Amino acid sequence: MAKRQTTSVWISPLYSLILPRGGDTLWFALAIFSIVALLLHHLSVSTASPPPQPHHFEGFGDELDEIDDSIDESPIQLIDLPPSPSLTQSDSQTHHGPPELQSDAYPPSDPSPSPSPSLGTRKPSQFGDWDEDEFEGLPTDLPPEYLEIKENAAPSDSDSDSAAKQTAARPRVATTRKSYTVEVVCISFLIAFVINYFTGKRENENLALAWAAKFATKDSIFEKNFSLLGVGDGVDSPLLLKEGQNVFKFYASGRRYCQGLLATMELKSRHDLIARIYNMVIPCKDEISIEVYMNDDTMDQVVFAVAKKKAAKGMQKDLPDLQRFASLLSPPSNRKWVSEELTVISESKEVAGDLITESVLDQVFGERAFEKPGKAFISMHLSDQHMGPNKKMLAFRFALPDADRMADMTRLVALVPYYIDLVGRYKLSSQARSKTDTARVKAAQEAYKELQNARQEALQKKKADRKKMEAAEAKLSADAIRKKDAKERGSSICCFI
């Protein structure tokens, strides 16, 4: 029984990786069939038979060997041909067939040797295609030495032609193999891209729906704390708004101290094959950012943030409100504080001590409590000086776990309604308020100075441009000025009419 359980544990993830989900089975089958067909075609081309070798005819092998041996043993002797004989007039009645060789026209220089029977006499089949009307005036008798030279040279020409044909045919086969390899690779990549698009799209949708099913359905955290969930006004309105293949949004409203809540899920680009490969090399996380827009009359002057150490340094450099009003706080010695992995950025120690309560330390930010939700926590930013139309806002950033482990971030999501009530009821002391008022007045004065400087720079730029135009007009001749004035008068008259 133990062996069967272990094998099923290993086989089930393999099936989930290889086989697609839902309606993607047809696309997956078509892709596998196309890849197999292309591979079989490629193998059939690569295993094709080589070009046929020249045939060896019976009856000529021995004769050609003897000729080759005779050429190797004795060098070719050049013979001075006798003067050309007088042309003969052909008769009107001609007989078809090869011309007869006459030994009287060209007597041999050495009468002793007799020509060999295989080379001296020509078979009629070799000259059966001759037409005597076409070859008038040619000598009918050829010396045996000339015939011997022609016979010896013929086999070498045929061998060279066959070798040239073989060498010319070889690179063509290699070229076709190379071209088909490139096509197979390209088509396989396109098929993989299409399959990955549908599977990645389905994975992102399942992850977003798993989060909504856990925290935005009946008897969930947001359903208990907000009266309106989703992007529509009706009861059956969709909970999520899909803005892209990896971007999903959730909206909730109808709660005290705030105008509404907007949650944005930015998932991995699983539908993009190149982005998936890039994420394998440089991994990234699926993130969700929750923004709560507070009412203007409920939130006091608060600038506060809690984040991991690396994220805290970047936030203080990038966010203007933290850079202008807040600073890093060292942990106090007289009370419990957040985990060592976290950093607190606050405008004052009083605000940090009031917003980091004992219940928050015991549930989330404490040394022991932060071990489980700490993997998903990124940052929390509470401020009344946010850049944008909504200045008073609470911002939370969490990393999303897998679809089957959404319960791990329940405590992090519970921080949202908790801090809405805490910040909505929170009031600063008179001493802390005087400090925050002074800081905000100073910040307003600096902003006003920056605005005045920008206006002065714009005015100076206009003056400089006007001076350049006047200098250019001064350089123009009197005729050009006259033409320009006439054109301006004509345009003014047209406008008046």
C-alpha cells in the first residue's frame, strides 16, 4: 500500500504538468499530432536513398580494363595525318548504314602489326544513327591509331561526368535537411507558444478566482465588512474586473470611515512563453495591492509605514511623503516590537506606538507570529499626504500564495478592516499635533516656493523667446517687413469679414 501511495503522489503532478486542463485538450492533441507529423516527414527526408550509381554493363568491363592497361603501359604516339583526300560527290541513291573502312586510302606506316579485332573493326550498332547526307565530305577511312586514341579517351570522360554528378547531388541533400530543421523548430515554437497562452491564461484566472472565493464571497472577510462587493450595482454583478491576462481588480464600498476599497492583482505573465522562461531565470511573485480611500474628516495627520528591510529603504527614497515627513525608527526597549525582518518608518514615535498594538503583534507582526504570514507580507503604508487625487489613503501590498493555499494570508487580509477602524478613530495628542502642523506648514511653504520658481522659469523662457523673435525681425529687410505687415492686415480683414 505504501508503494502505491508514493507512485500516485509522483504520477499526479506529472499528469497535471503534461495534460492540459478543461477545454484545452483539443488544442493539445492538435499540437502533438502536428509535431509528430513534422518529425516523421523530417525522418523520411533524412533517410532517403542516395543518388543511384552508374550501372556497369556486361561485356564492357574486361574490354575497358584492357584499354586502361594498354594506356598505362605504352604512351600515346602522335601520328602526322596525311593530307586530306579529295571530296567525293555522293550519289542520289545512298544506302543506310555505317561507312565502310577502306585500308587503301590511308596505308599504315608499319604494315607488320595488324589491328586488334576489338578496336580495328567497328560494330554497325555504334554508327547506326549516322546520316550520310549529314556527313558529306568526311573521310570514310580512319587510321587505327586514331580509333585507338578515341576509344581510350571515352571511358575517362564518362567516369568524370558520373563523379561530378555525385558531388553535385550531395550538398543538395544537406541543404534540404537544414531547411526542414529550421522549419520544424519554428513551427514547434509557435505551437508551444499557443499552448502556453491558453494554459497560462487559465492558471491566472484560477488564481484570481481562488482569492475572490476565499475573501469576497458569502461569510468572508470583505462580505462582513462591506455592503457592496464587485464592479456592478446588482446582486449578480461580477466580483472581479479583468483588465488584462494577468491583471484583475476587485472593488468594495459601503463602510464607515472610508469611501471604498480597490484591490489590484498583478500576476505573473504566464500566458507569455518568453516571460515564463524569463521568470524561471529571475523569479518574481504574484502580488496584490489593496488601497483604501479614507474620508477627509476621519483620518488625522498620520504618516506611517511598516515593510521588510529592503522594501523600506526603497519606499523612503521613492515616496515623497515618507521622504519629507517620516524617518526610520529604532525599536524601543520598554515594550514588545515588530520582528527583526521588519522596519518601521513613522513621523513620530507616538504614532508608531499607537498604531502597532499588542493584538497586531500577537497576530501578525510579532517575532513568533510573523513566521507563517511573513512570506506573503511586503509592506503597509498609512498616510494623509499621498500623491494624487486621494491624499488620505491606506495601502497594503501582499504576495499571493498558490490557489490551494489562500488560507495562509487570512491574517494579512484581516489587517485591512482592522486598520480602517483604528485609523478612523485615532486622534493625535496636542503635542504631536503641533509638531505635525509645523511640518505640514513648512512643507506647504516649500511647495509654494517650488511653484513660484517654476512660474518664474516659464516667464523667463517666454521673454527669451520673445527677444529672439524681435532680433530675427530686426535682421529682416524693409521689403520683408512690408510684406509681413500686408499679410497681417489681410488676415485681420478676413477675420473681420
